[in-house]
Amino acid sequence: MRRLGDIDLAEESLQEAFARASSAWSAEVPERPDAWLYTVARNAGIDRLRRDDALRRRLARDARVLDTAVADAEAGSSAEGDPGIGAALDDDEAGDERIRLLLLCCHPALSRDSQIALTLRLAGGLTTREIAAAFVVDEAVLGQRLSRAKRKIRDAGIPLAMPEQPGERASLLCDILGLIFNEGYLSHAGDGAEATRVVLADAAIELTAIAADALPDEPELGGLLALELFQRSRHDARIGPDGALVPLGEQDRDVWDRSAIRRGFLALGAATSSRRLGPWTLRALIEAEHAIAPSSAATNWARIVRYYDLLLGAAPSDTTRLNRAVAIAEAGDPVGALAAVEGLDSFGGYYLWHAVRADLLLRTGRRADARAAWARASALTSNPAERALLARREREAGS
């Protein structure tokens, strides 16, 4: 994109390189496959620019881009023959380009839906069909959304460049990647046909790792990466044989992925070394307490409550207040927790509010009220695994 000046042309040129590779590599794969693809794609794009007079006239206004493209074409071999690899990106430069692309995808001029779709399509490598399936959106609708976003980037002249002050854009990137991971961790899109969408969760982890490595002065990216890894480590223990979610306190912790947990602590260490504890890092610290505890009973719930207090100071929200109430109950005060939850009356249409309230009602001896609250929570959720868990809780409260 940086060489050719157009997102669509860059994508089409890369697809042409893949097509040529499927034939050219049948006998032997080149020593640097990535460099081969980059060079063939670049040359294919330049060839198309030369053939398209109208596009050439438009791009002529940007002498730097055009001069660079022509110089590269004259210095390199023809895309029809041996492309050579002398002008290809080295690994460090390719990493720099990818973080620029990530920051472009979350430009504040784009809508949130466009930011998510572009991030997964351009930086994450997912196809339009995969993204549409993940968010239960019609493929044609998503394609139009992507086209509008690319057109806005092109018409506004938004450059593929590192912002002078990347902090604000990095914060937006955290939010986008966090949303992508959360939808993969527990799907709430559409009719909830799947409990989890692993392809989204893993794409978010990969992109967060790239961003955290490229922007070491933005500790929240490291905090988000730690949070994602801690939660991803529990994947195999989260779904029971009946398809229902297994609550954290009932999970077999021997099944947790210890490699992911170790990576999470490395990322958390980097994030906390700056002593700037933002919301994502504080959430990761909470998850770290679960990761190190041998059982739910051995978890340091009092420390988790303190982390939630800090999180409320950094990013106040009713969701955080609801989670804090759960920690208060686990720390030994279900009555105080219930009072805190019932004070969040704006959450009346949120299934988790009813689920947490049901658990606290049962703990305080109000079994009939608990059954009603679990029934309401089950009716409000679209995720089948959550619905199965809530229905089981309702049955258990009636026994």
C-alpha cells in the first residue's frame, strides 16, 4: 500500500502474487518466500499502474510515490520472470509496516465497525467471508462496509505512516483488539450458534503481540496481551461435555494452558514495569490472580477487590462494579455484594446482572427469587453455552 498508494490495488497485487506462486513454486519453493511474494506483488502493481493511464494521471500528483514505484520497477526484474529479492522488506521493516497498518485501521475518522473489519481483513489476514461469519453479518454487507472504509481512507488522504503521537491511536487499537478478542472468547453475535470463535481470539492475540512489540512505550498493549493470554489459557476447560460453560471455580485447572500463562506473565511484567497501570493492565492483574491460584478457594479475592477499586478509578463502568460485587461475595460478604448489585438498576436488561443477582440471592437464602432471576438471565442471553449453564443453575436452585 505504501509503495502503490491504494489499498485495493495492494490487495489485488498480493492476490496475483499468490496465484503466480501456486504455479511457480510447484518445482521449488524460493529461499525467501515472503520476499518473493512482496517483490512479485509490487511489480504486478507497478505494471498495472503503467497500463492504467487514468490512474497514472491521478497518482502523478504524488511525485514521491510515483518516482519510487518507477525506480523500483526499473531496478528490479520483471514480475513475469525471476522477481529477485534485493528490494524486499527485511523482517524489521516488515514489522514496522504492520504496526503502521494496524494504526491506520483504527484511525479515529473511521467508524468502530469499520475499524474492526479493516483490522481483521488487512492486518489479521481473515477473509471477508470469515469475518462476516464470525460476527454473523451478511458477507455482501461486510464487503460494502470494507469498501466504504477504504474509500474514506483514500479520499481523505490518510497516510500509511506512524503518527507523531501514537498514544491516542494505540488506545483506540487496544479497544478494537479487546473487542475482537472478547467476541472470540465468548460469542454474543447473532443467534449465538457458537459458544466461542477461536479464530477471532487467536487473531486478536497475534495482532496484540505485534503491536506490543512495536510500541514498547505503550504499556496498555502489553496489559491487553497478558489479559488475552490468561483468558485464552482456560479455553479447553471452559466448555463442558454438555456444551454448557464451566464456571471459573469449577474448572479443572490442570487443563489450563501453562505455556499461555507463562507468556501472559512475561507480557504483564513488561506492562507493569512502567508503573503506569491503565485499565487493560489492571484487568490483566485480576486475571493473573486466577492464573496463579491452585483453586478458587485459594484465590486472593481481597486483592482482586482492591484491583477493581483501582480499575473503577481508572475507567469507571457498571460492568466493573458488577464484577467487583462478585469478588466482594467471594471474599466473604454476599449481603454487601447483593446490595451493590441491586444498586445497578440500569442493568435490568443485561443478562449477567440477573445471573450475578441470582447467585447472590441464593447465597443469602432467597431460593425462589434466585430461580426467577436465573430464568430471566437465560431468556436474555443469545449464547447457547451460557443459556445451558443458567438453565442448570435454575434447576439446581429448585432442588
